[in-house]
Amino acid sequence: MTIVHRLSNGMLVLLREVHTAPVASCWVWYNVGSRNEGPGTTGISHWVEHMLFKGTPTLPKGSLDRLIPRNGGVFNAFTSNDFTAYYETLPADRIELALEIEADRMVNTIFDIDEVESERTVILAEREGAENEPDFWLNEAVMAAAYQIHPYRHEVIGWKHDLLSMTRDDLYRHYQRYYRPNNAVLVVVGDIDSEHLLAVIERLFGTLPMGEPPAPVTAVEPEQQGERRVTIRRPGPAQYVQIAYRAPACRDADFVPMLMLDAVLSGAKGMSFGGGAQTNRSARIYRALVETQIAAFAGSGFRAMIDPSLFELSATVHEGRTADEVEAALVAEVDRLRDELVSEAEMTKVHKQVRAQLAYSADSVTNQALMLGMWHLLDRHDRIETLTDELNAVTAEDVRRVAQRYLIDRHRTVGHFIPT
């Protein structure tokens, strides 16, 4: 059972007692990501995430690197399109340390100008490292073509010219706007005493000042009126293909059937925020493209997002083949889904795969806390409890219906990477 409590300053607290091992995981989620950025500030949420490891007056830079491991724990953070999250997993009797850290850096992080400049170099190097991969260039171009208005068109790391021009004051204003208790969700899962922990949370977080509610994201992507195509020509080891179709948001009734469609094409995936393209050797795309040596790799990807997003197909072209051949093979698999019902045996197999992946998503207190926080920001925290039933209810007719609705030519963006 999940205990739900809201502090007087607006911060939501989700607690779940799991007494299988003396471990607990603490997560703080902020309702901010690249979705909240625009031209000139792309990448700012990810940069602010980095700055929260640079210290406060009471916890100087480097303190976490010593404190958490010394107490037997691990910690990290990430930024996505829709949110930013920080976590510590520790022995249960040390979990109050995580609460102290998160309450402190929620309002007291030091944005030292020298640290800002140092981190600018780090993030530029991170982006330049990504630019060594052809699929980064291809994905960036496909996203920018598939979205005309919505901020999902920007990579989370941001455009290089924005990373070069943003200032310390830009970062600090972003921090002050979004890093406030009324824009945060605290999740603790593990071997805890909820009543005791709530008292600690009230003491540490309850007096933190509220901020003004951040402006809502109101951008609505207009309906795509025809296929869009991009070609990237750069040095690289192989040709790559990426195809993106317009797809529903996670709160849409068609979201779960689209998850099943994805599993039919390339196997069931985990339900974490990453959800990237991968494939299963028994799934359709692997058998149609990899076993036949048309592609060295091929897969599909679809994940839960707040606003309507994309269903993506991607492939690395096999030596001796062409991007056009791979594109045709991927589109043929899409056409097959639109034209034919998935067999009962294949649906049974995919249902088993999806149930297994959902079970893996709950295999640790860290993952359970991740799922609670992620789904609260995307939809509602108890959505993870209903997903199994939602997925079990999907039929072959549902899969064909969403294929016919979303995987259509005029809602498609196609990208080729051609090495020079």
C-alpha cells in the first residue's frame, strides 16, 4: 500500500513499506525537463541537474561522493523530456541522510560562477561525445523535423549554441522557478516506518518556502499533413535509418495498445523512462531484417510521455545493403500490422513477455520508487498497479486498430544517415 501525504507547502509525499530487506530508496522528482525549455535555453534543465551536485553551504562540493558510499549507499540523478529526478538508495537505518541531503539542495544549492563555467565545459564535452555517434545526429534531425512546435523537438542535452550562451543567472532563475516543494514529489520505498518517516519529512521539508506555480506547457503540435524526410551526411561507419510516427500520450486510451504493438514488432521492454529501441530475437523486426542480413541491428521504441510523442523504428544498415532497402523492410512490417491480425499464439507470447517485464520493474525498492514517482508525474502514481490489467485487455484487433490510426504515411518522418 502506498501512503500519500501532502505537506502544507504543496510537496507530495509517497511512502511504501517493503520489509523484504533492510534497504530503502529515496527519490525527489521535479516537474521540469526539456519540455519546459525553449529556444535560447535548451539543455538548461540538464545543466541545473549537474549543478545540484556542486554543494551547499552545509554540504560542500564532493560531500555526496564521500557521505553516500561511506554509509553503504548509491546515488545518481537524470533529466528527461518530462522530469528531473534525484535518488539515494541506502541501508534503511541511514535513509534520513538522503532526506537531509535533498531538503538542503532543494533550496540551498550554490551556483558558483566558476563551477558554472567548469560544468559548461563538461556538458559541451558530453554533447561532443554524443556527436561521435551517427545515430545522435540522425535522431536530432528526425526530432527537429517531426516536431514543428512542441519542445520535444529539442534533445535533452540542448543545442550547442544555447550551451555556449547561457549564463549563471539563467541557470539560477531556472532553479528558483522549478526547484520548489510545490513542484516536487518525494518518494521513499523500503524497510521504513512510515509514521516515523513522515515526522522527519515534515521537519526537513515542511518549512521550505513555496514558489509560484510554474507556467504550464501549452504548446500543441499541429497535425502532420505529409511525410517528412531528412538526410544526414557525415563521417560514420555505416548507414542508419530512423522512422518516426506520431503517437499518443500516456494518458490516451490508445497508449497501452501501442505498447503492445511495439512488443509485437521488437519484444517487450521495461517500463522505465528510458524505453529506447531494442529488439527480441523472436520478434518480427529481428526476424525480418537481422536474420535476413538486411540490417545489422533493428528495433522499435515507444515510451510513456506527458504529451503526444513518437513511435520510432531504427536500424543499422548491413554492409552491402542500402538505407532504402532497410526503410522498405521496416515499412513492410508496419504495413503488415495494419493489414493483418496478429495471431492468437503471437499475442499470447507477447502478453507473457510484457508481464515479465512489469515484474522485473518491481524487482527492487529502487525500481519501485522509480516507477511510483515517474508515473505520478506522467499520470498518477497508482497507474503502475493497473497497467497489467490494461495490457492483458489488449486484443489483436486493438493492435491493428492503432496501427491503422497512427502508423500512416502522412504522419511519418523518415531519416537516413549516409556516411561520407
